[in-house]
Amino acid sequence: MNRRKDRKNTSKNSKAKPRAAEPAHTVGSGTTDTTTQTAGPDPYAATSRETTEGRVYTVTGGDWDGMLDDWRHDERIVVNMGPQHPSTHGVLRLVLELEGEVVTQARSVIGYLHTGIEKNCEYRTWTQGVTFVTRADYLSPLFNEAAYCLATEKLLGITAPRRAQVIRVLLMELNRIGSHLVAIATGGMELGALTGMTAGFREREEVLHLLEFLTGLRMNHAFIRPGGVAQDLPDGSDAKIRDFLTVMDSRLPDYDKLLTGQPIWKNRLRNVAYLPLDGCLQLGVTGPILRSAGLEWDLRKVQPYCGYEEYDFEVPTSTDGDAYARYVLRVEEIHQSLKIIEQCLGKLEPGRVMVDDPKIAWPAQLTIGSDGMGNSLEHVRKIMGQSMEALIHHFKLVTEGFAVPPGQVYFPVESPRGELGCHLVSDGGTRPMRVHMRDPSFVNLQSMPAMSEGGLVADVIAAVASIDPVMGGVDR
Amino acid sequence: MTNMTTTSGNKGHDGNDKDKGLAPGRTSSAELSSAEEAEHEARGGVVAGRARRGMFGVQGWGDTSGYGGLVLPAYVPPPAQRPYGDGFDELTDELLAAMQERDVPAAAIQQTTVDRGEITYYVHRDHLVALCRTLRDDPALRFEMCSSVSGVDYGTDVPQRLHVTYHLTSMTYRRRIRLEVAVDVDDAHVPSVVEVYPTADWHERETWDMFGVVFDGHPALTRILMPDDWDGFPQRKDYPLGGIPVEYKGAEIPPPDQRRAYS
């Protein structure tokens, strides 16, 4: 009571002071005499008067309740977030209907990154298709390539050699680590944990450096090809990968120190963006979100491909179904991926990395020449100088490509975000009839309203970050 | 070298024979007799491909390869013969029993195809929703999740060229099936399965956006990837890819969709 009295006095005193000292909340100018309000029950409540321009409020105290009561229920606020917004995880547009700070309806608008990848694939050979699909979900390019190539191989009825399979697993798990690190980093940035971002991107840089060493490119590798992989791993890969494992093992505990046990991080994520198991199934949600709701559904375990059944790893789950559980699962999946990579090193035995079928396999091995990566000089010498047939064969395979028997397949793999399916239709030609990527980001993003409606507007950001949509995959 | 396409084609068909369990003596699905083809037509005509003429796609000028008269008929997915294998027999039996229980006519499934270890049920659109509900709810089937809904356009000269494919997943039994609905481009209407599988919402919007298939009963069938005022359906085969010719060192390189296609 004393405090109120003091403030009343201040208010009265301020009357005597020049205008500049008046409370900053005054709306309108030269409005009312605040002293006339002191007799009322709440001397700090807003007063108002009608003017020719409309209703003018004067707010004198720190209490906005009276003013908000007038607005509430007859005024909804529709907030447009994005498509260019630092917290929407890419060119995603959110349309939020708010009542105060509570989201009553949320919708997402997509399509800002539609690049026609699926249509473009129909005008290229099956091998060239890899270059397109790798650009769909740009944070997990190797998974796009793997899904596409495994589907193509299923159509062709071939299996990549064992060494190629191990290399694929190795690259995919490296990629999974990189993708999860970006999920944690950008999620942290969007929630204000900027150190989370710098740490996440620092470790991701390690992944990209290693991928660049192994495949030649940091992103959009086009390294996995129908029938195997583009080329063998370079000399010294083993040591580089082991160095990477050591670095990651030493740095991953930092995430637990920085984020996992941190009270602000927990408060922002715990019980936020809750989606139970039945909701996940109805919305077709897969990946860490589904596993955070308690279902141990990981295609590497339930429907193994690329020899995943030989690897010893766990599928972490949680029953909390909230954004925090998804964060914890992603960190744990990074640990599991490191475990798989280590096992890959033990399984890498010398051998072919492309099927032994000259009708499908690229005829030339790639090597580094004086002008960069290209067909090996030996091969060029042979086709240009010795064997006309080899030249014709090379030309045919490069320009026309190989024919794929008619039919259709759907091949799902477990990408960092969930079930990444590739639906391929062939009509028997050297170009696909239809390429469809069932991208987990696209499907999972549908759960954004279910996660955020009824919550606070700040939690929408946490929800989107925990879904981790990659717009390249959503829009394709 | 010159008969590369045909060899790979035959290889593929041979491979198919093992998987599909074609009738003995039949080497290729493309060799369906005219009576069989007529039967196909009567049942909804599941044609999945275009017929090809010549070998190198040469049109409008002389073909010197000697293969100009080569005709490859359109691919028709062959109906599977029992036993299907891979546990698909039990699955189909369960499905037929469940359909009978729920008064879904057996004729709802026009054709069953088993190819490369995947089963496809070609479904009549009138019974699609009831069939999906059966697949989801029946305790012996339990296809809880709809993985994907997408369209396929089989080309302008193909009857019922627009197909909508549904990839359903049973997490309980760890099985996957494909439903396929074929419609004419003039009557591209398919009932929406959103009430059974809410996840189909965006998938169906995308299929509408890209192929112009109208999903009747969809809560808000609007374009999703293209702008709202876009004209045409980009992933139809008669929609151009776009692009302009590029000049490089004096030669003009046509845009990808106008380049020579080999098959």
C-alpha cells in the first residue's frame, strides 16, 4: 500500500514537472488531467475520451489490464511471420492468429523455395537425377541421394557392392551428425541461445570438412550414384575419420554443459510443442518427433537397408513428446551415429565401389588431373587411342544413360528428419517417368498447428525449431 | 552396341518374370494379347507408360539406324498371379475378408500387381475412402500411417493418364502397400482421404497443385507450392519444363525438354 501511495505522489509530483518527465505510456498528447482520476478505485487505470479522431487513451501507470480488457475478445491480431524472418527456419511463412500472446490459430505457408526438382528429373538421365535430388533437402543431401539411388537400384534389380554400401552408411551417418548439429544450432539461435549456434556450426564445420575430403564437396555431393558411389574414398580417409571421431567425442559433452542441463534452455523447451503419439501417426510425423512421443520407429532398425542390420546402435526414445525431448534425442542420435561410423571403419574392406555391370557403371574412374577432377587419363587414352567401342560405349552411357525396366518402386530411408521416401516410376526409358521425394520436412511441418495452437507465440518458434523443417525439402 | 536398349529391356522383363510370377511362357508383360488388353480396358485400363516408336527418338528427319520401325508397346503392369509371395497372399486374404465385413465390394480392387517385392492395388475411386478406412481400422491390417500421396502422369496419349498413388504403412505388421487410382484427365476427381488420414492434407494439395487432380471433400484444396494465381499444372507431361536455348561457342544448346531424347 505504501508503494502505491509513493507512486501516487510521484504521479502528482510529475504533474508539476515539465511534459518530458511524464510517463512514457501517455498515448495522445495534451489529453486529460490525471489528478481527476485519483478518486477512482484504481488511480492508474487508463482513462479515455472521445475525440474527433477516435478514442484516445491515457495510460498513466504500469497496469495495462484495463486497457487490454477493452481490446480482448473483440479484436484478434493476425501476425504474419516470414517468409523472410530469422526465426522461421528458412523461407517459411507462418500466419498466426493471436489473442494477446496466445496463439489461437496457426497456419504455415510454403512454396517459396519450390525449384521444380521432381519435374527436372524427368528430363535427365537416371544418373543425372542424383544431382537434382541432392539439392532438395540441402542439409541431408546424402540421404536424398541414397533414397533415390536405392530406389533406382531396386528398379534395376541390382545391389551395390559391399564396400559401396559401407561407404554410403558412413557418409549418411556423417551427414546425420551435420544435420542434427544444424538443427540444434539454428534452434538455439532462434530461441536466443547464440552460443548454441556458434558451437553447433563449429562442429558442423568439422563434418563438412570431412565430407569435402571424402566426396569432394561440402554440400550437394552427388556422390552416391545408381549402382554404388562415384569414386572410392581418398587415401588417408581412415585417419581423418578417426581424428573427427576424437574431436567429436571431446566436444559433444560441451553440449550437455551448455544446453542440456541449462535452466533457461529447459524452461524454453520443456512441455512446449507437445505432440502425443496418436497425433504423430495421424499427421504422418516420423523421425525424432515420433520417437520423442515414445514409438521406437527407425527405418534403420525396422526395415534395414544398406546393411544397417549389421551395425550395433541404439534408437533413443522418450515419452515426453515435447521440444526438449526432441533436442535430447538429437544429441543422443549424434552419439549413436559416431558409434556407427566407427563400426564402418572396421567394415571397409577393399573392393569395388560400383556394380560390375558395364551397362550401368560409369566407365571411367575419376581422378584429379592438372585441371581438376575428371575422367582418368588412362581411360581417356584408351578410348581416344585404342578402342573405338569403348569410346562409343562411354559416349552412349554419358549422353543416353542406361534404360531402366518399367515399373515403380517406393524406397524409404531414415533421414535425420524421418522417413525420406523416393517414389520412382519408369516406363522403360533412359529417363525417369516420375520422381517423387516424400520429404519428412514436408509432412512433419503439418504438425506445426497441432503443436503450437493454444500456446504462447514465443513457443511457436520452439515448435518450429523442434520440427526442424528444411525448406529445400519441403518445397523441392 | 546398337541393340543396347532392347537388351536392357529384355533383361528387365526377364527379371520381372521371376518377381511377378507371370504365366509360364510369357516373356514380357508388353506381350499381352489383344483380348487381354481389352479386358484391361474394361477393368479400368491400367496403362503405365507410353508406347515408343523407333530407337533413338528420331522424329522429323531421316533415321539411318535401321531401327526406325521398332515399336515398343506401352507398359501394362501385369496382374499378379497367386501365390504372390512375400506374405502378400495373407495380406490380400485379410483385406478381402475385411472388405466383405465392412460392405466394401470386392470389385473396388480392379487389379493387384506384385512387382519388385511391392504390392499395388489398383482401386476404383468410388470405394477409395471406404477401403482406406478398412485398411486403417481392421485389426489384421492396421495401416496406421499414410506415408505418401502423390500423382503420376503417364503421358498425353495414355488412357486414364493421371494416377494417384497412396503409400500406406502398417507399423504394427511392418508392411507397406501401394494403392493406385487412375483417372481421366477430363474427369480428374478423386475422393479425399483426409478424413481417414489427416496427413494426406498437404499431399493432396500438392497433387492438385502439380497434376490438377481434384480431391473431392478436401477441407481446403488450394495450391501449395505454386502461387495461388498460377495457370496450369506444372508436373503434367504436356506442361513445358521451360528454359531458353543457350548459345555456347557458336552452337545453340536447346533447353532440356527440347533436347533429343533417346527412348
